[in-house]
Amino acid sequence: MMKQFTSVLSKPTNQRFVQSSHTSSICWHCRQPLINRRFRYSRADRADFVSVVDNPPLLVRTGQKHGPGLIILALIPITAFALGTWQINRLEWKSKLIAKYEDRLVRDPLPLPPRIDPDAIAEFDYRRVYAQGHFRHDQEMLLGPRIHEGHDGFLVITPLERGEDASSVLVNRGWISRKLKNQADRKEGLPVGEVTVEGLLRAPWERNMFTPDNRPEKGEFYFPDVDQMAALTGCQPVWIEETAEPDWLQAYAKEAKGIPIGRPAEVNLRNNHAQYIFTWYADPNILHKSPL
């Protein structure tokens, strides 16, 4: 028994493996060259083998035109840089415009002249003025719908008749709830007698393409078309927005009684150009860092 164990150990490892695998179809002397050939040769020893290091792949096609996709990809950072630079100019322009309007707000209110030159109104945009006269509630126009503090309603536009020597003007008195649309439901919001209106002189707006046309024959006004409203009421095309101190308790009481809530005396121009600058200047960096 000991002799058999010693004889097995004395044999080569490959021979022991072949015998233990019970492969009697090929003898050890015939199988040994096959085993040596398997572990002796590799693909690198072949004469036709080409390494990636010796022959790297072509990364750029020569002699061919680039497709439109690569051209568009190259134009993206250039376009983003141009738009970002344009937004810098827009930011400077808007900041100066807001500063000019805010300077007008801090000045004392001016009395409204008897006659106003419509071409000069743009030079007094956001200028505080005051005027005296009588409201023509029979010519009232409701502009809307408009949202105030999450509630639906309208802006009350009423002509102010200032007397024989002075022209009538349009006054945006403020917001009322839709529930008090009818004048019979808001008697306290229809002052009688001479009143003094203090507000902001505003230049006419430009209507965008998404705003529907006014239908004055049905009493529906969606956009403050100053020229159209002035022609309907016999006023000069002058628009005054009545102002009021922001007070939540007073606004709540006015809303319940149907008294128009005037706007605060502040500049309400949007200035988001700094966000646009960051967006356009950041896009090329995002494209540069993103894996393709």
C-alpha cells in the first residue's frame, strides 16, 4: 500500500492529473504536446498580430466633411456666450430704468395740468400726481379678470371729470372682488361729490399676442387700451393708477365693502436678467463637462 502511494507521488503532476481524470482515450505521451502547445503560444506570437499601441485607431476622419450635428454642437457655446453678453446689456438697461422710476417715486406729487400732452407722458412715467374732480360711475369699465391675493376680480376704471377748463382722465381705482361686480352690491365703493385722486401717471402699455381683444359693446375689457377707453368715454388718453398704503386690515375691509384696493406706490418691473446671464454662461461649461 505504501509502495503504491509513493509511486503515485513520484509521477509528474501533469501525469497525475491525466490519470485522475480517467481519460483513457489519449495516453499521456500523446496528450503532453497538446498541453504544452496550449500554454506555450499566445496571440501575440502570431506573425499577423497587430497591437493597439503600435497602430492606434483614427480619431478624426481625414478628407471628409463634418456632419451637421458637429457644426450645431460647435455653435451651442458660441450662441450661449452671445446671449449671455446680450443679457448683461439688458441687465444694465433695466437697472438704470428702475433706478430712474424709483427716483420719481420719492418726489412730491405734482398737480395734474388742465391739459396734458400725450406725447410727453413717457417722460413722466411713474411720476406721482394728484387731481380733483367727480367720478363718472355711469362710464365705469371693469378690466379683467385680475387676481389679488389669490382671489378673482376686476380692476375698476372710472373717468374723472375735472371741470370745464380741464380734460377728463382715466383712473384705475384698484381691484374689487368678482362677487361685487355689480354696482348695486357696492354702494360704498361709489363716492359721490368732488374727490381728490393721488396716484401714478403711467404710459400706455403694449398688448402681447396672447391677450384677447377688448369687446366694449359687451362691456368686456381684457387689456388697458388707453386710446380705446378714452375714445369711449370722451377723455384724454391719460392713465392714472390710484395708490394706497399697503395695509392688510384696510384691504380686507375694503374688499368686503366693494371699495377698490389701490396699488402701492412702487416700481413693479420684473428684472430677471441676472438669472438669464447665469443660465447662458453656465450652459457651455455644462456641455464641456458632460460625458459624450
